[in-house]
Amino acid sequence: MLRDFKKFLLKGDIVALATAVIIGGAFSKIIGSLVADVFMPIIGLLMGGKNVNDLFITLDGSHYETLAAAQEAGAAVMSYGNFIQAIIDFILIGLVVYLILKAYDKTKKKEEAVPVAPPKEEILLTEIRDLLKK
């Protein structure tokens, strides 16, 4: 059983998948930082200097200056700013993966269609058909 498990783990597909998961995790951190540290401050600036992560709605109808103040007061809040950031993360990760796959496709050698000669039987049958038509 241990030998079979070792074979399973060392299959090329499993090793490639594990490598992809590790690289994907690191890549996700890079994109998360790009969104949080570059894009969200720009979006916040466009929204009048607000921190997008602090966008919230209180469900009890009370007004609080900040998300932290609402949470400290124990108010029920819907923090939609974090949701907006997660959507932007998702879109950017999808875009970068799409661009990487497009670049990968361009690097693959385009296989030229090699004309395949028909089998001898088919050639013979075609000749017989042509002779019968005459």
C-alpha cells in the first residue's frame, strides 16, 4: 500500500498539480497586494478619500463614523467594501491567468496539418468506382 501511495504521489500529474497550487497561492498573494495596495487606494481617492474596506451598512439603522466604531458598538453591519475588494481580486486573477494562457498558447508550436494519404484499399476502391462510371 505504501508503494502504491508513493507511485501515486510521484506521478507527473500530481507533482504538476502540487506545483501549480503552490505557485497559485503565492500568485494570489501578489494579486491581493496589487489590489489592496495599488488599486483600492486609487478607487478610495476617486470616492472622496474613503477607504473602500471601510464601506459598510448598519442593519440596525444607526449611524457610525467608521466600521471599527460600528463593530465596537456591537452593531450588525454588512461590510460590502471587503466584498468589492474580493471581486476586484477575482477579476484581476482571472485576467492575469487568461493572459498567461494566451502567451502559453502562442509559444506552443503550431502543428501543421500533415496530409494523410488514404489507405490503399480506399485508393483501389476509388479507381474501381471511376472505371465503373466510364
